[in-house]
Amino acid sequence: MIALGVKNEQRHRVATRHWNQVLDAERRLITTTFVLDETVTYVNRRGSHSSAVEMGLLILKSPAIELIH
């Protein structure tokens, strides 16, 4: 998730390709609120606030992600 949210991250292209495969296959990823928190915090520190907000919204609103509390 972090590589997907930070464009200058070393594995960003690979993460983007995998994310698109998940979306194309109509699969669901299951993650926790802890992963959401850590991802948004990391992206905020490495990227920018707007990138962190975008990543958080992607996780929260995507039908491809099931968030467990």
C-alpha cells in the first residue's frame, strides 16, 4: 500500500500494476485499520498531506478493500 501511495517509492510501478490487477479481477483485499493508519502516516511523512489523504480515501472507499476494525 505504501508503494502505491508514494510515487517516488522504489516499487511504485509494481504496486500500481498489482493494484490494477486486483481491480481488473474484481478481487478484494482484506486489511485492518492499523494498516490504514500506518500507510497514511508513512505517506504523509514521505510524500505530502494531499497524497496521504488520497491514499486514505482510496483505502476507505475502494470496493476492492475490506477494512477490519
